[in-house]
Amino acid sequence: MSFHTVSRVALALGLLAGVSNVANAATPDAAPAPVPGEPAAAPAAQPDDSAPTDILVTARRSTRSVTQLDSTEIQKILPGINPLKAIQTLPGVTYLTADPWGNNEQNISLFIHGFNQQQLGYTLDGIPLGDQNYGNYNGLSPQRAIISENVGKVTLASGAGDLGTASTSNLGGTIDTFSSDPKHTFGGTVAQTVGSYSAFRTYVRLDSGDLGGGNAFYVSGVRQDARAWDFNGHQGGYQANGKFVHDSGSIKLTGYFAYSDKTEPNEDATVVNISKGETPGNVPYTRPFLYPDFKTAVAYLTSAEYAAAKDNYRNYYSDAQRTDYLGYVAMTAKLSSAVTYDAKVYYHHNDGVGVVAGPITVAGLPQLFSVYYPGQNLSTVFGGSGFATRTTEYRIDRGGIVQTLKLALGNHDIEFGGWFERQSSSAFRRWYALDVNNPSTPYQRPRDTLNPLITQYYSEVRVDQLQSHVQDAWHVLPSFTLLAGFKSTYQFATQRVKVQPLPGSFAGSIALPNGALETTKAFLPEVGAVWDVTSNDQLFANAQKNIRQFQTSAAAGLSPFALGSQGAFDLFAS
């Protein structure tokens, strides 16, 4: 397997007609028909007082296509919907996942004009949300960063992300989610969604209204639960948001806090391995897990169905458990009529675990377990049930600052910006017994009740990320603008493996590497132009070079730190 820095030049050429009010794909007349098993829609929460009410497609703010979806349109699709799933109504966007809200992260598939979710940039109010691969190592998903009903708008800049986007992965564009501001009047909002499959979602928000001196705040919370459509597992959890705004005209101060605690039992994907005789015509459409029927699960391991299943065996359960805390403080200062300074300081902590309780006789596990327990009865070692519980335990701590200085000098809008983030993350792979007399559930963290039988690996990664940019938008004519600029990006990453896999226990690996890796690109240029042909028609063009930085996940994904030996990593780093 080889690794390389991905570098692409993104080109955008477009003609936009009727940009002030493009036909709305999410209006009630065009809304999709109800899908069996999806919850019924409750009245949408009241949008921000100043929010627009149309889907806007425009290049006015840049030289690329920027599509905007406001809170009202988002909640029309389904109250509480994931902002990423909401934009599936936009041209060029494909989004699929295993639940109607779009929350289940293991099964997410997102493509925008051919770029997948790991090649896009994501922010919340300008704060970086990081890579969106499953088992995220440097950020969190938008649906955990903010309660859906508190979203003011979502914008999609396709082609390539703006130079100032705080992201290491925005090859194919940026999805910016913006939180709504507190309302100007005191009041509360309560919204209840109910539906089939025992689905319910309760949303509560209290707005202070104007407190005088430009001060206002809101606090809100959500409780959600729904049974999965093809197995008896409940997906949902709790969220809370709070936001405070002080706006004196020349200075705006904002404080935001988000808490999320979610448990999402997962759908296991169907496997098609032609070398084993698995073809699309003879594999199951779904692989629902067997929980909570433990008696049936134990009997399944000696059944003809299990013997014939090959890679499409059924697990007892699998799930993703994630707890997140996110906060930022932002200041926007109008230093003069021509100078504006913006700064955001943020911090995010994640504690997560992915759990699979599955058979001990599949996927090379007998070989793995025999390395740690040679010559022993593996069924007895793992609790006598025929199942073992595997965890991948995650921690992320990251904090940083995003700054922008804007100068309006005659016909020139000049922008200088910088982003710095320091990140620490860790990953454990552990194995636990699944006791035949006391089986665990998808809603437990095994570490809370059992000592691990195996700690297969333990890795810690430290990353310093620095990015800067400068750009000039020259308004040659009132109807014609040229834009040019460049950004620089630097990533300094180090891995320390504190527990190594035993030889023969980790497929394709001799040992996980220790060491540092620096990746830098000092000059990534962008040029573009936009012409307002009429009040309703625009022509725009944009060309930009961008990179997707190396993933820094431990022992997973297309990451240099997952190379299977120290020698391979050292050669790669050199």
C-alpha cells in the first residue's frame, strides 16, 4: 500500500440564473413522500428572526457556487434532521445513512460532485469540525456539534473550500453550519416529534430576549430515541446547547457551548467477497444483530445459517457511543469603517467507544486470540458464550484559534487570516469476555464493568496544525470582481505507541510505528472572477490548488501511522 499527499486543482465554471430566489427543492410541494418507519413531522421550531426563507444559490460572496439552506427549509424536511442530510436536496449532493435523521455515523455515505465526506471541509460558525470519517480522530460531526433546531443556516461552497476555511481536508468544498442567534423577544419553544418504531424527539429552548446593552442568550436541550428499522436497538441520546451574544455595534462577543451524549447501535454492512462465493444474488440484504435475544444468539453459533454465512454472519450487537463537549468564545470588532478583526478561540473534548460483540470463530480471531492465550479453550476464556466484545476506545482533546483581519481599501477587499490548532488523541483496541451468564448490552461501556482480557494496542498522537492565507477581491466594476490569493498549511504530527500488538496478532503489521511526520505546503494559490451580467444572472469562474493533509489516526484508515512496521514508516517519512 502506498501513501501520498493528495493535491488537486479545483475548477469551477458556472452560470447562475435567478440567484435571488432559485426554485426550492425542499418546499412542501416538492417534499418527498413519507417513508415507512420514518417519524411524523412535528411543527418546525421558529427560525431566527433575521434568517432568509429561500434556498439561495449565488457566487456573490466568492467566485464559486455557494448554496445556502436556511433553518425553516431544514426543519421542513424532518424536525431534528442532521444538517448534512438536509443538504441532500441540493444539486450534486448524495447522502445516505441508516436512520431517517441521518445521525448514524458508521453508515454515512456523502458525495458532493464526486468528492466523498473525507475530502470536504466542515465548520460550525467558522470553528473546524475536522475529518468526518467514522471513528473521527480530529473533530466531530455537525449533528453532535449543534442541535438541529438551533441551526440558522447551512452553506455549501462546492469546487474547493474558501482559503480561510479551517480544515485539512477540503479538497472538494466546504460545508459551513451556522448556529442561530438568540431571539429578540423572551419566550420558549417546545417541539415534539413522534412516529413509528417507537420514535420520539423532544426539543426545548428558552430565549432570554433582549436584556439591554445588546445582550441576549438562549439555552436548549433535546432527548431523542427511536428503534432501528430492522433490529431491536434504540438509537438516540441527549444534547444541550447554550449561546450568549453581546452586540454593541462596534464589538460583538459570542459564547457557545454544546454537549452531546449519543448511543447509536449500528447496521452491519453486507459483504460481497467473490473469492468466497459471495455474490450480490446470494448474500443477505441486511445483517441485523441478534440483541436482545441472547438465547437465540448462542444457538445461532451452532446453526446451519451461521455455517453458511461466510462473511455475512450476524453479531450479537454493535454500537457507537460518543460524549462530546464543545465551546468557543468569539469576538468581531469593527476597528474603523475600513478595518474589521475577527477571532474565535475554541476547545473540544471527545470520549468515545465503538463496540462489537461478535462470534470468536470469524475473521481470523482464533489466530489473534491464540497469540494471547496459546493452547487454551477460547470459548472458556471469553465467557462461555461463543462471543467476544471488542472495543475501539477514542479520546480527542483539541483547542485552537481562528483569526481574520479584513481591510476595505477603495475597490479592494483584502483579507489576512490564520488558524492554529493543537490536538491530542488516543486510541485503544481492547477485547472483553461476553459472559454467558451475564451478557452485556449495547448501552454499556465494557470498561465500566469488566477488566479487558486483551489490550491489543494503545497509541497517542499529537498534532500541531498551522494555516494562513491572504486574498484580495478587486471590484474592477460594480458588476465585476477579480479575486486572487493563496494559503499556506503546515502539519506537525507525532505518534507514540504505548502498547504494541503482539507479533502475529494484528493483520499486516509487525509493529505500529513511533515517530514524527511533517507535511507542509507554503503556496496554494487561488484565482477567480464573478460577473453580475444582470440583477438575476451571474457568470463565475474559479481555479484553486488545495491538498488534503495526511490522516493522523492511530492504526486505522489511510494514515502513515497505520503502516505496519517502523522501517516502513521511517522510509515513508524520509
